[in-house]
Amino acid sequence: MIIDLAAWRAAQGPDRPALRWRGEWLSYLELDERAQRLAARLHAEGVRRGDRVGILAHNHIAHVDLLLAAPKLGFVFTPFNYRLSASEQKVIAQTIEPKLVLHDRANELKAEAIEARRMPLSRYADWLKKRAPRAPVPDPPLSAEDIHMILLTGGSTGVPKGAQIPYRQTHRTRWTRRPRGA
């Protein structure tokens, strides 16, 4: 199973367009480089394998960066639901215990309810470009059963629960086209 999809896809077609963000196309190589830089920055901030790194924001490229950087460092990507109240965010964060939470301006007050280091997305681009210390980022030996992300349930009848999603559920073992109707 290919765990580091960003690196694998960058090797397959580095210059092919992968994602359009704010009117610009990013190639697969650029996405992999962003994920590598993010893993290095998070490692410099003390994030280690198994730590939770959250995001509380509307659409932002940081969601993709976190998803692709997780296998490079072994942290668990945890997107928070921006529709929930600050008190609900606090309860969820007490269970998940994120090491760091990225947030946009619209969710700044909700992010303040979370007891973790916070980083506003208004500084994200500059922070990501900032050179990380030379300490090597460990290449964690991840398996299909390691947790890639925690997705929160809707919570309409109570506090949302966190579903732990392993790599085997976010990655396909073979990249083949499925027959129609399958």
C-alpha cells in the first residue's frame, strides 16, 4: 500500500496539474513540496508521530496540505467542524487533545476555546515558507492500520464522536478503474 500519496503521485507526473487554488494551478510536485515543508515546520514545532493536528476553517489549501503531510511525519489530521459552537469545540478538543490547531479569521473565537497552540491561517503562507531548522524529519514506518485522520460525527443528538480513520480507508491498494455498477 502506498502511504505517502503526495510523493508517489509527484513521481508519476510531477508537472501535471493537481489542484487549483485561488486562480492558480498547483502541480503534483508542488503539492508534495508543500506537504514536505509542512511536515518539517510541524516537526520544528514539536509535532510527533501520533499527535493530533487540527484545522478549524472554511475551505483552505491547508486542509490538503495537512492531509498530504500526515504520512510524512505520522501525525493525525483532525479537521474540526466550523459549524459547531465554541463550547462544543472545547469539549471535542478535550477528547482529541490536538497539539496544534490552524484556524481562519471567521473561527478565531471558536479556536480560542480549544486548549492547544493555535496558528491563524492569515499567517500560514509565510509560516510555511519560513525555513525549518535543519533537523531531519523522521520517516515514520506507517502501516495500513495506522490512523490517518479523525473525522467527527455530526453530533445532532449529543457531543460528536471522533471516528479514527486508518490509512487503509483513505488509500486504495490498487489504482484501477472500477467496472460500472461495482
